[in-house]
Amino acid sequence: MIHFVRRFAPPPVFKLFLFMGIVWAAIAGPLSSVLILKSLGATSQQIGAFSAICAVISMVFQPMWGFISDKIGSPRRVLCACLGASAVFFGSVLLTRNIYVAAGLFFLDTMFRCCVIPLMDSHTLFEVKAIPGLQYNYIRMAASLFYGVASLVYSGIIGAQGAMAVVPISVGIAVVAVLWGVFVAKGASEAGKDQVGVQRARPSLKKDAAFLLRNGRFIGFLIFVSVWALATMPLYTFIIDYVTAVGGNPGHVPLIHALRCVGELPFHVLVGFAGRRMDSRKLMFIGMCFWLAHMVGLFFANTFFWLAAANFLASPGFILGFTGRLRYLSELAPESVRSTSITLMGACEMGLGAIAGNLIAGFVSGTYGTQALTLISIAALCVSMATLLFVLGPSRSSQSA
């Protein structure tokens, strides 16, 4: 059977596109853990503490999985192993109704799931370099498409049957993603062919990793993305509070995620077509402007319609900002430690954005309301924009151009 699948496997680009999409669909369920805890009676303060602990776990384990990925030369293999372990612990939540046991299982899930998306991006970047003419954003479009469809389906399921009903579906999708990743999705960058032009200098791995930690521009970039995450991550975590404030129900949360994914699709195409030669800092700044408009919209939103419209503005902000960050990072860090550098970026985003941000957001949202939380996010975003304009220097390729 496996020989049959490999023999008649689809073209590399389609395999990669489908792998990206199924992986993102698989994590849509675990990202609903806040809704599950809410359904079990968790308060905003408890959600803030839970999110902060998950962020600490991610900070510790993300770089570890990234380093292991660079060590063995295959982000795909580590991704599949971690996604499989994540599915086991997330699925085990069905066996309990105790909020603390559920939170403990989510912590174990986070230990493995935290690296899935960064390693998926790392694998994709290697494939983009290995396949002539392929653009990263065209493959990343699968994430918006599949995650959006999964969120739309989960919206109806949660509204009708409750948040716990997404668990078995999510586990099933994760199994499909792991099987596809193990038996079908091996890419051109892992084939060991010289003509693809992908060289992974494993012997210099420790040296290159040490270079990252001594590079002042890399450290400055990590601080920059951390402050940016402080502005944006709490808004994602506590979107349920915004929905509740305008009279919505938990099923509206994944509906908003689906709408945001719809808004991301055209910008994937735009960035892939028109933004290929655009400076990475310019991409990030434009993305931050959209984030600012999103936050202003959140502040004034008083109905679900306007809340959804404000979240729609976050779509181009996320795509432009993430593409700019990843492009800047790729130009700054050695290729041999690509997975390590991406997971380090994610860990630092978690550090300030999820730990400090969610702890602050849980207190502010529960005590003063969502408008106060939005004002704090706007202030943090303005600091991040100033850092980009006046502190963060051009990427290496920009300097040599």
C-alpha cells in the first residue's frame, strides 16, 4: 500500500500545499483549548494564567525541537512526531471534566504542538528553495484555506454541541496529517540531490547557533518581535471576551477565525506576486498599520458585525507582518540553523506576548473590560513600530543591494 502511494504520489508542489493545509487544519482544534476551559468554568484570570504557562512551555521546547530538526536535517520528521504526540494528549481531554486535569493535558499537548507550525514553515522554506519558481506565500495560502474551513466547521459544531465536540474531529485530522507527512510529503529538499541547491551544513550547526546568540542584530530583532507579540497575542487569546461583550456566543469565535482566513487569501497572492522584491521592513510596517486599524476597530466595535469587520483588518496585518518577519529572518540567519532561528523567534514572541501579555490581559479584561485591553495593545504596537523605524536596521540583503 505504501509503495502504491509513493509510486502514484502527486506532484511535489501539490504534496507540499496539501501538507501545509492539513497540518493547519489539525491545529485548529487544539487552538480552541481556551474555549474548552471556558466551557468547564474557567475565569478570565485563570485563562490568562493558563496561557502564560503554555507560553513558558513553548519557550522552553520550541527552540529544542528546532535544534533537533536542524541536527537531523528534517523539519518534516520532527513535525510529524510532535503532531502525533500532541494529538494523543489533546484527545485525552475527552476523558475528563475536571478543569485542572484538562489544563494539565493541554500543557502536555503544548509541549509537542508548539513546534508544529514553525517547523512546517521551515520545511516549506527549504522546499521553496529546492523547487524553482515556487513562492512561499502560494504554499502558505493552504494554511488560510484549510484553517478557515476547519474554523467555520468548528463554529457550527461548538454552537450546537459545545467546545468539547471538536476534540475527536481534531484528532482524526491530526492522524491524517501525520500519515501524509510520513509516507507522502517527503520533499525535494530531503532527497539529497545536488541540483536542487539546498545545502545543509550540519557540521557547523553548533557554530552557527552560537553565532545567532552573539549577533546583536538578531537579538534586536527578537526583542522587536516580542514587543509586537505583546500587542497582538492577547487580542487573539481573549477574543472570547470581545465576542461576549457584544452579545455573541463561543461558536462565534471560530467564525471570526474563518472570516480572518478569508481575508488572508488575496494577500497571500498579492505578496507572492507583487511583494517578492519588497523590502522586508516595509512589509512589516505596512502589516503593522493594518494591525493598528484592527485595534482601533476593536475599541469602537459595539456589535458582532463591527467586531467581525475589525478582525477582518487583522488578516492583511498578519500576512504582511509574518511574511516580512520570516523574510528578514531568512536573510539574517544562516540556513543551517533555519529551524532553530524560526523557533527562537516563536519562543520570544511567546515570552513577552503570551506570558506577560496574557497575564496582563487576563487581569485587565476581567477587571476593566476589553476597551482597556485594546488601549494597552495599541500602546505596545506603537512602541514596536517605533523600534522598527528607528532601531531595527535593514536586512543583510538590503545592505548588500
